[in-house]
Amino acid sequence: MDAERVYIPIQPEQVQALSRATGEKVWRREIETTWAPLLLNEVLYVAASDEIHALDAETGAQKWRAPFENSMIAPLASGGDLLIGVFDKGTVVAFAASDGRMVWTRELGAPSHYAAVSNGMRVFFALADSRVVALNLMDGTPAWEQKLEGMLNQPSVARDRLFVGSNNNYLYAFDDERGRLAWKWRTGGDVIGVSADTKGGAYYASLDNVLRGVNRGNGNQRWIKETSTRPILPPQTLGNGMAYEEVVLVTGVSEIDAFAAKTGTAAGTYVPPSDIQGAPLIDPALKPYTVAMVVITRDGRALGLRPVAMMLAEPLNSPFTELPGRRLERERVVR
């Protein structure tokens, strides 16, 4: 999703662009894909079965297409001006986003079924053999790796921390530059993902139906809340932390629950008319009167939602730089 459009792959062989404001169809292309498209600098990248398509986001016109040989096993990711593809048997290929040419390739020794994440300097992978691997983004050379326990889940990166959850009920936080374990937390269920805010907080959900808020730097727990639904996706954080307080969204099969990022207080629930398909599309900077979230349901509907609770909200008060009103001269008193 961008400011103007929402891009949705439709089975069996179609990608559609809808108006974000109205839901009206803008364009469509006959492309078969099993992955969510990747949007970068007004270009939409779609990974088909044997090639990557680069489409103009406004019109859907083809910009370039680049073939590949092996089967892609994880969603396409981005790092700087590169597209990162993960293929069977643990092969990673970096493509130039400008024209699709291959920039570098690297064998990781084990597959990964999760999208890579990048901090702009390195790109990170959670592998099926329980290793976390970091490659230098520029040339694909190894930066560091760590061996963990259990089956790893979708990694995420925030500032100087790389987060990886595992089905051994641990969340691991690493120094993203050197790979040093910064801290780890044990939970009552498999950790399925992490999100972070702009103020040093990190939030992770686990299959014991619990959402936790911790300090990103040292892992100290800020709060813990039970959720009314079992999470199926990593939590998502939205809001700018200034005019509008940040909230954390937890997505289950049939509802989305919101919690205040600062305190963990329940902030609302949205129940769509059918079960949810994939992660909700969320604008991280909420704006009144505009569609801020799009939900796709399993019965083939796209729903655009506005942030009702903030429709009449005003920015926080700021101190005066000068006193308001008109300066009056002191009257001269004649005695």
C-alpha cells in the first residue's frame, strides 16, 4: 500500500491495484504469484514462478523483468537499492532494483521460508537449521552467524537490534553489527514475531495468547497483557508517538486487537465480516479522514478502514514562542 493505491495478488494469475481512498480498480496485470508484492520508490516488484516483474506503481506498465532458475521459497525483500530473493537449498540472490541484473549470490547451506530483513548495511536470515546469518549487503560476504535452538520464526530489525523468535519459547535480541546476544526472554508459548516503536520499546506476541512490551536495549519488561485471540502474525506498531500515541496491533484469525504501546492498555478491537487473509496493510503515520488500514478477508474482500477514534484529534500543545495578543503601551498618567 502507498498513499494512493493498494496492490493485491489475486488467484490464479492476476495483480490488481485499487484506489486507497475509494477501493475502485485502477489497473490490473496478468501475473501469477504466491507472494505479496514489494513496493519500493514507486515501483511494484512481483515475484512470479520463474521471474521478477517490475511494474510502474501508478499505471502497472512493465519496467523490466528478470528471470531466475531455482524456486523462490520466501517473499521478496529489499535492502538499499537491492532486491533480496531466497531460493531452495538456501541460495540467496541480490538483484539490482533499477534493472533486475544479478549483483551477487551466496549459498547459506540451509533454506529459509521467511523474508530477509535489512538495516541498510547488512541483511539477515533465519534458517531452517536454527542459524541466524548476517551478510554484508554490498557484496553478500558473511558478517556473522549464531546457532540457536528450536525452529526460528520471522526475524525483524529495529535500530541496533535484530530480533528472532523460536518455538522453544524464547525471544532472542542480537547486536545487529557484531551478532552478540544482547538479551533473551522466555515466554509461555512460541514467539511468532516482534515490532518496535520510536521510543525504545519492542513488542512481541507468543502462542500463549500474551503480548509483552519490553525495552528494546536491555529487554526489561514494561508490561504484559493477555490477548483475546491467538496471534497468527507478528504484531505491528503504528502512530508517530508525538501528536498521536503509538498503538500495537495483534492480528488473529478473526479479529485485530489494539493496545497502547506505552502502557499496554486495551485500545480497541476490529472484527471483520470474515476471517483475515494475510497481514493488515497499515499506514504507520495515522491521518484523520483517510484510509489508514486495509484488511483482506478470505472470502475475497478488501476493506478500507479510517481511524475513527482520532477524527477530531488535535496535535499536542506546544509552548508559546511569544505571548499572544497585541502589546499595549502604558498610558501616561497626568497628575
